[in-house]
Amino acid sequence: MPVLKKIQVFFKQQSLTFYIFLGISFLILCMQAILEYGPSWQESRRLSHQKSLFQEYWEQEGAAKFQAVGLSPTNELYNEELNAYLNKYKEKNPSLVPEKRIQEMKIEFREWWETGGSKSFAVQNMVPDKKLYQKEETKLIKSYTDTKLIYRLKLNTNEPEISQVLFQWLLFPNLWIFLLQSVSLLFVANFIENRFGKCIGILLLFASQILGNVFLLGLSQTSFFANNNESYVGLAFGIAFILGCICRNYAGKMAEKTILIPASILLLFGLLLYWFTCSKIYVAVIILSIVFFIGGTFAGKYIPFPKKSKKESEREKKLEKANAPKQNFAEQKKKNTRAKLDEGFSCAMRGDFTLAGKYLGEAMHSLLLEADVDQETITDIAKKIVNPSLYIEISSIQWLEWGTSAYQKKLYEAAILFLEKSLVSEKDERMARKALFLIGEIRVSQSMIPEEGIKRLEKVIELNNTDIFAIQAKKIIQKFNSTN
């Protein structure tokens, strides 16, 4: 029971990608069993049926015929007759097992060639030599293997088909490589889901596998592999790539030893199995697997993290809110600022304008320091504060400072309200010209009644025609006139 509980806990902790890879492994196993062992099972059933038919015949007629001529129907005689019957049946009915049928076809072709078949080529002015024999035999065998899915799925490097490039992973060269590939897939499942998301990791697996097959076909055409005539099956390239991906994180650093060492061991075991249990084509597979593993380590650094869905983002926000400390300094400061605003307007309603000016001045100063201040909110508050019926005592310098701060935060409507208010009581000519310039610049650049802005800029020049404000005002007026 404790073992079963541990197994249950293990499977509950696994990701969706883990179960997808488990399903892929099961699919490959089923396909291999059906395609490779299905014909053997069918042939075994067919022979069993023929044995049953012969048993019925022997009991009803066969034994009696031998007794009629004075022979005893012994087990030895029964087996001799059964073997003779099965041999005749096999001669008339070709084997269902592809490998056996191919051998039968080679024997049949040899017999046909030697008993006059070669002469049919001589009539066509073709020399019936060994080369022609092999060519015709290959053509005959191919006409048979083209009808068998197990041969259509294997990647034939001599005459590849699209289906072979895309679906050869549904087969594997031997049981040991299948087990190793399955273990590798299940090992990387959780890592690639955390790093690439649910779908991207699986897409990477098959995209790299297909790309590897294309490279394999190109490599097989080179002189180094020119004599190769074997087919390729398995998931070597895709697995090598994703093993490389999890060995390097997004920051470009190598992964932890608990990931790096097992991934390297799985790759090494795979290469050794290809070397010792397969031949020819798998030499090229070993070379490309190493290349794809190295390519995966680079991809692990540069492939961006997947975008989170709306539900995942909302879930994370809820978790952050639930885990956030109860007292948040920034939020508390915002609440205090809003409380001061409310209190300031309350004091003004009661006629206590001195206290109202104190609260509203402090609140507006804090409000303009907020990083995420809302434009609509501050514009609404600015309209209330500059209202002539609100008799609060705020200096012209303070109005100008608020207007400048609002301008820097691109809160242009509030900035104009504050700057216009500063002009009401400003006596210093330089400060007044600064306010006039800012108002003019905002109105012209933001198309907020630009004609009024031009008037303000002309007033700046009228008061002083030489300083920096005047120079900038002239440029703005000139640019406005040239575009209108």
C-alpha cells in the first residue's frame, strides 16, 4: 500500500507535458507492436486455423482412409501428413510476415530468372547480367514493401518520401532504444513545460526531429555515407535537442547539476546504443544528435519565455495579492493623499480655507510625485482646486511648480490650469514669462487651442525679446506659421 500511495502522489505531481509524452511513448509502442508483430500473429492464427481444419479432416476422413489400406493412423503418420498439408498450403499462400515474404520473393525471382525469365530481357536488347538481376529484384521487392506501412514509415535515405520524414518516429530500431527514448522524454517533460510552456516544448521536439531528418538525408548523400542503404527510425534528433535545451537557462547559464548530469548521461547512453546495436545509418544519426544537442543548449538561452494566458495572469495576480504583506507603504501613502484631498475639500465646504489650503497643498504635492498618477483624476482635482470659489491661499510659485510638474508628467490639461492660476497673482516678470511660455508651448504642441498658445508666446517676446524663452518662443511660432 505505501508503494501504491507513492506512485499515486508521483503521477499527481506530474505536468500535462509529462502525460503527453507518456501518451506518445505508448503510441509508439502500440504502432511498433501492430506493424512488426501483427503479421506474425496473423500468420500464427492462420496456421492454427489450418491445423484445426486438418484435425477435423483427419478425424472424419483421413484416418479412415489409411485404415482402409491397412495402415495404422499413428501420431507419427498424423504429423507427416499434417506437415505435408501445411507445406502445400504455404506454397499456395505466401507468408504474411514481410521479412519472410521478401525471402520467398527472392527465391521465386531466382527460380524465374534461371528458368527462362532472363531471356525476356535479351529479347529487349538488354544484357541479363548480375547488375540487371539485382535491379529487377530490387524493383520487385519494392513493389511489395510499398504496400506495407512499416516500410513506408521508415526513413529511406535512398528514396525518401514526405510521410517517412514526418512519421518515422512512430517506429524504433530496438526495444532498448525505445525504453531510453521514453525515459528521456519523461525526464524532460516538466522542465520544458516550465521553460517553454505546454505546447512550445512539444513543437520544438517534433520541429527539431523533422529538421534533423532533412539534415540526415543531406548527409547521407555525401561520399562518407554514400554506401548506406539502411532506413532510419526513432526520435534521436528531437530528444537530443530538448535535452540540450534544458541544460541551459534563459539567463545563458548552465542548468543545475541535477538537470545537467542526467541529461548528459541520457544522451551518452543513446549514442552508445546507436553505436553498438545499430549500424551504418546510425553513424550519421550519432553525429547529428551531438549537433542538435549543442544547438539545443543555444536555443535554451535565446528562445523567449512563453506568453502567459489571461487566466494564468489573473491567477498569478490573485496569488500575489493573497501573499502580499497587509501593509503596503506605497498604497498606504496613496490612501493618505486621497484622505488629505477629501479633508481639504471638506474644510473648504465648512469655510476653513486656511486649513483647506494646508491639506490641499500637501495632497497635491504628494499626488504629483506618484509614478502612476491617473490623468483623468488629477485633471478633475486640478479643476476643483483652481475654482475661484475656493478661497485657499496658494502662492504663485507653488502654482507654477505644480504646473511644471504636471507638464513633465505629460498631464497637459492640469498643467495649463495650474500655470494659468499662477499668472493671476505672479508679480515676478521672469516667473510670469516662464508660465506664459509653458502654456504657449503646451497649447501649440498638443493642439489645445494653439491660437491661444501663440498669443501667450507673443506676450513672452513682447516682455523680453532676447533671452532663452524668447528664442524658443520665436521658433515655435515660426514652425506653427510654416505648417498652417
